[in-house]
Amino acid sequence: MSDGSFRKIDIDAFGDDHVTEEELYPPDLPSSDDVYADVQGRTEQVRSLLRRGDVHSALPLVLANPPYGVRNESAKEIHSHTVMEVLSSIKASEITILLKQLSPDDNDVLMKYLYKGMASPETYNMAVLLNWHEKLVEVAGNGAIVRAISGYTV
């Protein structure tokens, strides 16, 4: 006979177990030094592409393999600045064209970086980020927002 309770499991029986930060990420993540070296190398590649005016190659490159789950905050910051540099160098009239060429995963990564940039209005140009956000939602839909705020952080 039911006591009317919606709970079927006694959660108090599980004790005070908790998940450590290391358990949140896959065990095969590269070391912080490897991630930092990768970010530095890609930053140089992206800047080279930007100097040549090749934004069509720079955007997917900078969105590929973001530094998730590492404790090397300087690598994450360098990568964030590089993403924002790419976004700022692209003309507003080219945004939709570029977004349509990205994969759904790249769109989700971009949305995460847009929100990260919006969290620092003193550092990044909000007009640029809001313009990208508007165009990204048009192309990728509202699901990109949900996936961005519910997944790993960049």
C-alpha cells in the first residue's frame, strides 16, 4: 500500500558521497601543458588566417577542440580571447553565411563562447556578441542556447 509519497528511494541511505572534480571529466584528457601548447599553436594559426583574410577557415579552426575541463585557466583565457578576436574581425554581412557552414557542434561551442564573452562586458564588445547571438539563434535554433548552458563550460 502506498503512503502517497512520490519518492520510492530513500536518498538518505546513500550517505554523504560526493562527486569530485576529477570524476566530472573523462580520464583521458590531455595534460594542462599539452592543452596550453595546443591553444598557443592554434592561436598562431588563427591569427595567420585572419591576416590573410581567411575568416572562413579561421572560425571553424578556433571552435574545434575547445579546452574543456582543464585546470589551466590561462589556456582557457587565451582561447576565449582568440575566439572573440575572430568574431570581431568578421563583417556583420558575412555572419549568417559562416554560421550555415558550421557543424551543429561548432554552433553549440560558439554559443558557449558568446555567453562567456557576455559575462565580461568590460572586456568584450557587447554589440558584436549580441549580433552573433541573434544570427546564431536564427541558424541553430533555441536548442543551441539550452545545450550551451547545460553542458561543459569553456
